[in-house]
Amino acid sequence: MANYLLEIGLEEMPAHLVSAAATQLETRMTDFLSENRVAFETMTQFSTPRRLAVLVKGLAEASAAIDEEVKGPSAKIAKDSEGNWSKAIQGFSRGQGVTPDDLVLQGDYYYANKHIAGIATADILTTVGRDVISKMQFSTYMKWANNNFLFVRPIQWLVSLLDTQVVLFDLLDVTADKITYGHRFLFDGHITLDDALDYAPRLNEAFVVADTAARKAQIEAQIAKIAKDNNWTIYLLPSLLEEVTNLVEYPTAFVGEFDAKYLDVPEEVLVTSMREHQRYFEVRDLSGQLQPNFISVRNGNAVHIDNVAKGNQKVLVARLEDAEFFWKEDQKLKIADLIEKLKKVTFHEKIGSVHAHMHRVKTIAKKIRQAANLSADYDAKLERVADIYKFDLLTGMVGEFDELQGVMGEKYALLAGEDAQVATSIREHYLPTSADGALPETEMGAVLAMADKLDTILAFFTVGLIPSGSNDPYALRRATAGILRIIESQNWDIALPSLISELYTLDVDGFTYAKQDEVMQFINGRVAKMLEGVARYDLIEAVLATGSLDVTYLTETAKALDDKVSDADFKTSVENLARVVNLASKLTTAPSVTEATLENEFEKALFTAEQQVVLSGTSAEKLTALFSLSDLITAFFDNTMVMIDDEALKHNRLNLLADIAAKAGQLADFRRILTK
């Protein structure tokens, strides 16, 4: 068994790309070995801003040999009229590296039995550059020198080492070798690796912690010690910790400080300045109070760390000076003046101004309140917040820190004497900001958030700005998922298709919505996406066919169906209900069973039982109730003709089936469920 090291040395990568790139390299290397039938025991990924690497241990010396049977031409065309092998057979044999006489007739076809010998792993690895590295994909690329090759950053060196031997390959003007490089500033010269297993230890000696998990652990331990020594509590935001880990090769954490006067600025501003703009961790005392300190991580050792801290302090203080200035100046502004100015701020050039968007949202918000059967008591507050909720876009603070949209709106609204519910709704209307992000907690905030997202989706669709493929520049998919999650979290009984249909009748300041069918298809697609992995795909399709957009209910029903798949009566129950639905679809009028017209005991028994089936409780309980009709449905079909000449009997039986189909349709379209 052998060990193989592949390292790609690069110009410095953006931190947010490093982890995904390292995982991609590991995945592509795994697939490459699998496709070439080369067995291995373990694979470990390494990454820093300047390198991506994998170390494969327990690598087989050669690929596995296989015997393969390849289907060839049929016996009918295998020979000509004189009994000689046809051109079709001869061509097939040549392509498989055998003679026609080597072919074996099985049934109506000739087959070639081929033995494919194993290939030395060292020879297979010579194509790693072409088959692994060149095929990597990134969200951003660079092109360098005079070539058309694209990669995340220019490649500076390559290491390809099988145990102690270099596996040669070229990529552009770089030839793979056994030479790697240490820390850019702390280590001079290069490192010649004698063995693939020397990689991590030798880099550690050269001030590079190539193991990402180890590097992260060092950062966590260093910060924990600082916190303990100072009686501080420090929250290591996972996304920030990962980013900082991917910014450095040799981490050293240090403490910085700033003037306590800046603590008068809202905490969110200070935290945003530190986290988002400087990649610092904020510091709190044991009671949770923000302190005039921060922790940062240097890409280097502790030499002259005081100078580094002072430099970082200087940069942060410059930002805090701006924040303090904006905080004071913004409080001099009047909300009414800012709202008036929003008439000249473009929401989108094809749609209109932010002010017009807010006016439509005001109308939609009231429609949502009515559709959800919410109290009209806060209509005045809802109208007020819809009139002003975007005013903070024109404040200096949001201009500098756009991440604080809504957050600053809430604070400035309270300072201006606005109602607390109104202020909270201003902050909450942006939520959720991600697929699993926090949701509005207040009812009014949820209404405003949903209204804002609905107008955004409908307006962009109206002017033809519709997401395609992975392209969604206006985050309409996220907005749609947000609407669905808000309805779910608020437990609103809203028929979203009906609400949207009502919005398409609106004319607000001359703006009307278009492309309703496309919008509904889009929303249905997002619902389906949210249900992925909940159950078998056919079960998901079956519950989606009900037309419901209630993600909670659809999820519950799909899971309930999935739980019943292994039940002995599942197949029969589903097939019976599917047959019922198929026949019921022939009815063109509303179902109405005339009990006196029921003729035989089987339809009478089914009618009596169907009348007693009330779909209530959980989806599982509803399915149990529905499936309880299965034996009676079987008996009905075994002993009763539905499509007969007697129109009165036929329609009465169709009406009976339609009643059952209507109940089944509340749960799923059983015709879509696979039972074979």
C-alpha cells in the first residue's frame, strides 16, 4: 500500500472560497480514483489561503483488474449469405480488441468477454492535472499569463508525491515536483519533501498549519485563554471563525482596545464594524456587556504583536469615528423628509421607486391581514409602518453599514417617537435573511415582511426579471421561501394561491401585476425544493398535487405516507384510491349521492363507511381513516359495474366515488404514487 500527496500552491485565495475548494478537491480526487478502480483507505484534505492539498493513505499499487462482457450485434446480422463474419461483427470485434471467433453467442446476440488488466497507480496518477485539477469549478476565476486556463487563483507550484517518488505531470508551465513552500514571511526558501507523509509535519516547522481543523482549534484555544485571563466571554460566530481560519496559515490571536466613548453608539453598529468589516471578535464581560476591546488573529507569530494590535486599533477607530458621526447626524433627520426623498430612489428602473414599492406593500399588507383573519385593531399601525418602513435607507449609518438596514430604522423610529410595534416591524420586515435565518416574532412584523416579499416577487416577474437556472440576482427564491416560512411560523390559515389571485386584481398608482401562472409555478417549485429529502420523490409529487402550499402540512403528509409504505395494506389501499380518483374524474358535476338509488349491498356498505370517515387529526390519522375503506372499495369493484348504460345508477356510483376522491385529494393524488 502506498501514500500519495497532491498539493496545489496558489496565490492567496479569498477566505470564503477556501473550504469549498478544499472539499471539491477531495471529492474530485475520490471520484478520480474510483473511476480508475484504484482502492484506498483514507483521504485527508488540507487547505490554507495559499494551498489546497489531499493526502491519500493506503493506496493500492495498481487499479483492480476486471472482466467485462460487452453486448455486440445480433445473430441475424452476424454473418453474410456465405457464412462469413459480417462487417458489423468485424468492426465490433476490432473495437473490443478481440477476434470474431472470440465472441460468444448468448441468446440472440454476440458478446465480447474482455479481461481488463490493472494499471500501475503511478501511471494513472500522471493524469491528475488533466482529470482532477483542470476540472475544478469555482464561483470566481482568474486567468494569468498568455493562456486560456481558468482557476480560482494563479497556480504557483504543484506537489505530486507517491511515497518518495514524484509523479510527473505538467499544468501550463508548472511541473509537479516534491517542493513546497512555508509561510510567506516567517520562512525563507523552499521545502523538499522526502515522503508524502512528511507533508503536515514539515509545513508545521515552516510556520504553516495546513490542517484546517487543527488551525481552527489553535485559534479557539488561544481565544479561550485570553477570555479566561481577562474574565471575558467571547462568542465565536461559526461563520466568522471559519473565515478567520481561512485567512491565516499560522494563527496568533491578540487583544486590541478602543475608547469606551464609542460604546454610546448602538451595539449592533459596533459589532458589525468588528465582525463584518474587520473580521474581529467582539468582547463581553461575564454579564454579557460589550467591552471596549476586540480580539483579532494575526497571520504570523507573536513577534511585535503590540505593533500589530495598535495598527488594528487604528483601523477600527477610524470606522467607529464614522459610526459615531452618523449616529449623531442621523438623529437630526426627519422621517417625513426621508420618505419624500424615497420617491426619487429607484427600486428598479423597470419597476419604479422605493416609495411606489412601499405604497403597494401597504395595500398588500392589509390583504394579508384579512386573509389570515387577524385583528383589525392594529390597521392604523400597520398603515403607519408601511408608510415609513424604508426611511432608514437614506440615513448616513445605513449608507455606511448597509447590513444594518431595518436595525437602524427601528432605533431611529423609537427616537422619533414612533410606536414600539411599528419600530419592531421595521426591523423585522427584512427577515428571514437566509434559508434558515431568524423569522419575524411579531404578527405585524410578519405581515409587513410577507407583504414586502410578495410585491418584490410579483413586480419583478411582471417586468420579466425571472430567475433562471442558478441565476437569481434579486433573491426571489429566498423571498419565496421566506413567505412560506412566515406563514408556517405564524400558523396562519392562508390560501396563498387565492391571496395571490386577489393581488392580481389590484391597480396601485397605475401599476398592475402580470405573469400570474409563472409566479405560481415558481412558488410551487420552491415548495417542492423545501420538501426535498422528506420522503420518496413520488410521495412528494403526490402531496404537492393537492395544490396546497402549506409546507408544514405537506411535510407531515409526505412523512405519513412514507411511514406507511412498508405496511401490508399500502399497495392495495393506494391502488384502490387511485382507481377511485380515475373514475371520479369522469364526473362533470358536483358529487351528490342519492342513497335510495344505491342498488347492491357493496355500494351501500361503502357509502355507509365513507359517510363515517371524517378526516381530522394528524395526517397519519387521516390516512388511517381513508385506508380503512380499502377492503370495501375492493369488494365494490369486484361486484359492481360503474360505467353502465343505466345513467341514474352510473352517476350515483360516480358520485359515491367522487365523495371518496374528494377526501383523498385533501391528502395526495394517489395516482402519482408508485406501487410496482
